[in-house]
Amino acid sequence: MRLAVLVALCSALVLSAAGAAANRTTGADVPEIAWGAADDASKFADDGGQWFYGQLAGAGLTQNRWTVAFDPSNPTAINELPFLERAAPVAQAAGVRVILVLFSLKGSQHDPIQFCDWAKQVVQTVNQWGIHDFVVGNEVNTRLYWSPQKDAKGKDVAAPAYLALLAHCYDLIHEADPDANVIGMGLSPRASTNQSNEPLVFLRDVGKAYRASGRTTPIMDQLSVHPYPNPGNPTDGPGVGYDNPDRFGVPNLDRVKQAVYDAFNGTAQPTTLNGLTFIIDEIGWQTDTTKYAGYINAENVNVVTEQQQANDIRLMATKYFACDPTVVGVQLFLLMDEKYRNGRDESNTYVGGGWQSGLVTAGGEGVSVQKSSYALSAPIFVAGRAACTGPLISWTPGKVAKTPPKKPRKRARR
């Protein structure tokens, strides 16, 4: 009897401490944070994503980000409309908030009139399913998704071109849907090639173009960023950032806030000091899948264990994102693994992708199994802001943490 009372008392103390933490880290002036998955598997699923959304809910995730591609060769058509018509009602019935990334299939073709007319058509179409969140472009500071990035002299020409497109789309999207949430950029954390732009250089250049344009209205309601670890060290945890001050990882969002401030302070475009918030619509760590059947080809990057994946998610939430009032949404990339480990199919044809960063293995209903990180992470997602274990993160202009210098390696004795 005494033991039972002691256990109950300890449980009450734990719950009380958790409640105190929740009260400390949330308030009327702090927006809630929602977690989801950047994963098109549900959009393409034969059942419209019904099984997928069961897995999503079981993990405590409430949002799903899809991509929808603009085809310059057929600029008035929504090529993926049949998939949207099948999957969007299922998502709506499941209570899942869908976020759409609108981007061009060809990075070299991004006429603002054609693209934004198409975007407006998409917005008008999906309104019937309660979809109001739209990211305009994807990793627009990289040559893969927007080219050219620079002219012959190395000058950034992508930023002013993107500014023109984003501004036009902002106006048309809000005209089509007064409740729309227009999200900018989807910044890659680093320049992917020497012909791409460093993300914070690009962001500041967009600001210069905005000021030069004389525009007196905003261009985005939120900013999207992808704070992946350095691809040279993909197993780095969320506490490891980038040495280059124009790049960002999970612990470097203060740099992004400063770049936004430098770009737009004093203009009609809000900064994080007066209303702009972030969504992290891609983040993840690939896991070891050698013990599972159903995967094709050998892995081509370093991976982490499922326990380490869970540890990384916990640290990312409890120290960083749940503690940062400017971060209001986080989309894990992915929920379900892709089966081709190196992005090549059974005939060695490159099909793209190749990510095993999900909480569920590849295959779908009747084949996929939940990784151990699935159950370990769910309580964190459900907790929302209350997952924060420290003080809320605050930032003021001019205060950007410096990346600690790396210790020099000792030379080996000969």
C-alpha cells in the first residue's frame, strides 16, 4: 500500500513538473507549434492517404506538406489535379492541415505572370478542401530549382527575379483566397554549387530588390527554411551548425532572423520583431535500414541509428524549435522512407529521392513497420510548446551567436 502511494506521489510530482514547464514556456503571446511531415506519399496513395494519415496521427503529427509542380509546357493545367481530388478530401476528413509547395518543374522557366496565374488557379481549386497554406518556390537559392543564379560576373540575378515572382504571387493568391498564408523561399541551408547563392546572401538580396522596387505591401506572411545538417556530415545532430555565417543549421536561426531584419526592417514587410514567423518545412536524419526488407540498392550516405534519430528529434524540439516563438510549424522529411537507398531503381535508372529519414519504413500499408523512433518521438510532437525544457528563445538585432572555432588537430608524429 505504501509503495503504491509512493508511486502515485512520484507520478503526480512528474506531471506537476511537466505542467510547470508548460506554463513557463507558453502564453497568450506565444503561438502554438505544430508538427507534421513533408511527404507526397499520401498525395499519390491509391486510398487517398487514409492509411498514411493513421500513421501520421499515431505519431502525434497534424500537418502534411505536399509539392505541386508547375509545368511550363502546359502553363494553364494543374497536372496533379487527379491526385489532389483524391487525396485532399481524405486529408480534410482526417483533420490534417495540408501545406502546398508550388514550384516549377524547370528551374530555368519561372515567368511570374504564367506561374502566378497558375498558382492562383491552384489556390482557387484547393480552397474547397480547406487548404490555405502555400509555399511559393522551393530552395530558390539553388541552381537546381532556380536558374540562373548568377550572371557572368558572379552577381546574384536570382534574388531580384524571385522577388518579382513572389510579390506578384502574393497579390494574386490573396486575391483568390483572403485567408491564404503565403510562405516565402524554402531556403536551402547552403549554396549547393558554386553557381548557387548562399541562403542569407540571397535573403538580403531579395530585401535590396524589395526596397528598390518601391513596393509598399508585404511579399510573404511566413518564411520557410530547411536547416539540414551539412551534407558532408549528414549525421551531425541538431546542435551542430555551419561555420560559414551565410549558412544556417538548427542552432543558427538567429542568423536568419538577422538577415530578415537587415533585408526588411523599416519596410512594409514584417520581420520576426513584428509578426513574421518561420516554418521548417524540411528537416530529417537518415537511418540505418539494413535490418529491413523491401529496400533497393546500397546506402550511399552515412546514417544514424533509430535511437539517435529519436535523440536528434528530442534535442531539436526541446532545446530549439519548441522554445522558439518564431517557429510555428515543423515538417519532418519524411514520414515514410523511400525504398531506393541511392535514388536509383532496380535497373539502376536514376529516379531521384533516396531518403530513409522517415519514422516508418518503406512499403506502405501491410508492409511498412514503425521504427523505434516513432513511439519515442510521438509524445514530443503532442506536447507542442510544452516540450521546451528551457527558457523561450529571444532575439534582438545585432545578437548573432558565433560558431565556436574548431580545435586544431594535432599532427601525427612520424
